[in-house]
Amino acid sequence: MAQRPGAADFTVSDLLREQRDNLKLELIAGEKSLNRSIRVMDLNRPGLALSGFLEHFRPERIQIIGFGEQAYCLKTPRARLAAALESMCKPQELPCLIMTHNLKTPGALVSVCRKNGVPLLRSSLDTATLVGELGDVLEDKLAPTTTVHGVLVDIYGLGVLIQGEPGIGKSECALELLKRGHILVADDAVEIRHRRGAVLRGSCPEPLKHYLEVRGLGIIDVKLLFGIGAILDHTRIELSIHLAPWSAQTNYDRTGLDAKKTTILDVEIPQIRIPVSPGRNLAVIIEVAALNQRLRNQGYFAAETFNQRLIERMRVQ
């Protein structure tokens, strides 16, 4: 399992190149310092930092300057503002500043950014929209990421990660699930991102998208064979299925009371271990497991309900 903490090499230059049109960005100053790295997803409104109070200032974040900050800059004496901006822009980890609403840029801000080599950008978007859109971009770029071997299928809106040793039948299960109307997200390699709110989002690396490998059949194009409705770019992973060869010496869960979990990128998700043997329809079992997990997500646990009824029946007798 390959893992990386996030895209630490994402720079202001990358942001401009990729999001100039979407975020309505233009470069005002600091064109020689666009190689500054953006390392955190959070954004910051400088607020008190513009007045010179830097005790809790977060220089590693992109600084957003809206109506309030601009009004303060325009009403503050230039020398006093320049001194505060000088202290604010001194840290080398400061990625850039972005003004919103296509606001007029204070002269002191432009001068200090040029002097300290800090990129100053401007967007025509309003502050709330820019913060929301830019936050999504940074989360996608910088979220902790790992790549695991397996198959990811969306079953009734629930992302199910199917894993197991090579040749156990993961892709064959995915093929049967496709025939039953479910949706393929990734085969062989599943790229997983840890999004805010302890959410795992799974997708497929670009070269493998829409393809499925079945031993004895080869590589098939799911999009062409089953149609556009049979593929999905990404889904939230909420259940892990581990396929393992049947063993008479292994005690398998027969009630569902012993809930197992697995951890991916510090996020726990339910895991079900399914034994593989001739004659078992694994696709149907996985489909029912997904339906049962949806019930669990809504607070209904069939095994616990059944167990409670047995206990109550025994008490009556």
C-alpha cells in the first residue's frame, strides 16, 4: 500500500495555471516567487495581523483579503500599514495573498509583496465563493492519499472496497455486480483520499479508468460494454470486503454480532471477511452486505435485534 501525506509540491504557480479561469484569478505582484509551496488546506483571513498583532497568525495558510481587510488598509496610515504588512509577509512559508471582489489593491500592500517576494493575486469572485471553491481545490490536492490493491464498486450508493489475495476473484465479483446494475469505480488500483469529516473518497488512477481485468478474458472496457451509467469517477468508501480462501480451521462470523473494522488513513470503516469456496455466489453476498450496511448506517442492526428477541424469549420462559 503506497501512501503519501499530501501533494507537498503544489505551488502558487500550479494554482494559477490550473485554476486561473475557475477562480477568476489574476496576478498583481510577486511574479518571481510563484514557486512558493502551498502545504495546508486551511485558509486564513489576516484580520488582526494587518494591525500588527501576530501572536496567533498562521503564515503557512493562503491569506484571503476581503471587504473588511481592504477597508482597514485604505483607512490606515501608509507607514503604519506598511510596517504591519512587512511583519506579516516576512515568513518564508507564506504562500500568497488573494484579494476578492476584484477590489482596488492598496499601494502599500503591492509594495510590501514585491519587496518580500510574496505573490499577490486578485479574484473577481466574492469572498464566500472563493473560500468555498479554493477550499475544495486545496482539499483535493493536499488531502492525505494512499493507493491500495483491490476493486471499488458503488452498490446502491454505498462505496464497497473489495480486497483479497491475487486471483481470489475480486474482478469477477465486480463483473457480476456490473451485470446486476451496480457501478464500477476502480479495478486493481484504488486511490483513496482522506477528506474532511473522516470521509474516505475512492477513485481510479487515470490510466486505469473504465478498464477491468478478468483472468482468462483479458482487459475489457466497461464504459463501452456496459454504457456510461456503469462507471463512476469516485465514491465514498463505507464498507470493506475481504475475500479469503475457505478454511475448515477458521471460525467465521455467523451472527454478525462481532463487528470488525479496518483502518485506512486513520479512518475506521466496517470490514466483512467473506470465505471463498466453489458454489458461493459472492456477488449476491456482497450486494446483501452493502444493503445490510446501509441499514446499519441508519441505526438498525439485524443481529442485535435478533439477539435481543432471543434473550427476551428466554426470560419469558
